[in-house]
Amino acid sequence: TLYSKHKACPGYPPLDQVRKFINDILGLMYPIRTNYKVKNEEDIKVYFDNTKLTLRDLVRNSCSDDKLSSIVDDFYKSLPVIYTIINTDIDAMFEGDPAASCKEEVIRSYPGFFAIACYRIAHKMYQLKIEILPRTITEIAHQITGIDIHPGATIDSHFCIDHGTGVVIGETAKIGKYVKLYQGVTLGALSVRKEDASSKRHPTLEDNVVVYAGATILGGKTIIGKNSIVGGNVWLPKSIPANSKIYYKAAMHNVDTKQMDTFVYSNSEKKD
């Protein structure tokens, strides 16, 4: 019955509490994102401790009492590292977008910033084997920004998502340094079979790769070599070497002839 299901529910924290935690932790690191005004250093300590207490409540049902404190402490010990790598993402978004007038604009208003910052926080929780909460956090970011990043993905520093709506990054994707994705990019799997859950299903993007709007890159064995460019609307289920360019070309003929779709591939043969 519905009553028995409600009675047996383990009592996961309300989504509003998760949203508040994300906003508070980002506001702690980036004051431009919060209305909380501090008057002295003691206020900062109170702010910090309150977020820590909230996290304890959020993970209480995900682990035993004897592990609760160590998991929360481990997360907060990693916060300086998370903060540092998010700052590299801010740099990448600011440098990569001519429309960005200042870094504060990126922090306060860019969907790419919010989605990536939520991913960075959730990824650490994923590594700590916290259940449910990491995915909840990235799905909140997904709802707000349209950017879907699984917390299990591995993403290096200086990551930039420009515009971002419709970006999908799967659980086993690996992304190197200085990678830039535009809206509508999918880093997905060739298969969605449940028995493949423990295998690498999503592609690898090496350093300095740019993927333009609407491109779809699929498969756990697919590697996009460093310094490569994947053009808009490309469907790519196989690897390309470093320093490559691949783009979609539609050849339009007369009215009575069907559109012929082709992919054009080139490699600059640069030395690494």
C-alpha cells in the first residue's frame, strides 16, 4: 500500500535542503553568490560550521554513525582543493568567452559555472561513496541549467562549458585539461545495457579539445586526441588522433535531389 511505502521510506533529506546546501557552500566560497553578510571572522566560522552541520544531516542516511564524522570531515578537508580547481574553470570560462566582462559575471550568472561547480562538489562525494546525494546535486544543476554531468565523470582542470543547454556528460567519461564544450554536446555510450554498468561506456577527451554545438561523441573506447576540434553536429563513434579536425558538411543540390551528408576529416600532423 502507499502507506506502507511511506512508512518504509528511509527518510532522505528534502530536496530544498540539498538546494540550500549547494547555494550555501558556493556562497561560502564566492560571496557574490550569497546574501549572507559577514561582519567579522567569527561570522565566517559560523557560516562554515552551519554548512557542515547541514551536510551531516544530508548524509546521515547514507552511512553508519561511526563513519558519518569521518566522511563529513574528509569532504571539508578537500574543500580547498575543490575551490582551487573551480577557480581554474572560472578562468577558462572567462578567457574562453569574449562576451564575459569580468569573472564576477561568470560566477554569478553563467550556467556553465553553476553546473561545473556542482559537479566538482558532487564528484568528491561520489569518491567518498556517499549514496544518492551526489546524483541529486548534479540533477539539481541539470534542472536549473540544462547541463547534465554525472558525478562519476572524471574532469580535469580549466574546464569550460559555453552556453551549455543540452550538454550531457556520462558517468565514465574522462576529460583532460583545457577542454571546451558548447551547447548540445553529448558524451554518451554506444550501449545502454544494464550489464555494461561497470564498464567504461563513455568517451575520453584529451587536453585542449574543443567540441562545437550539437556534436555527439559515443563509446568507452573512443578517444579524442589532444588539440583536436570536433565540429558542430558531428556524430562520432570512433577515435581520432591528436591535432585532428572533423566537421559536418551538408552538400545541397537542386530541389529534386536529396541532401547528401558527409564528414570531412583532417589531421595537421603536428608534432607533440
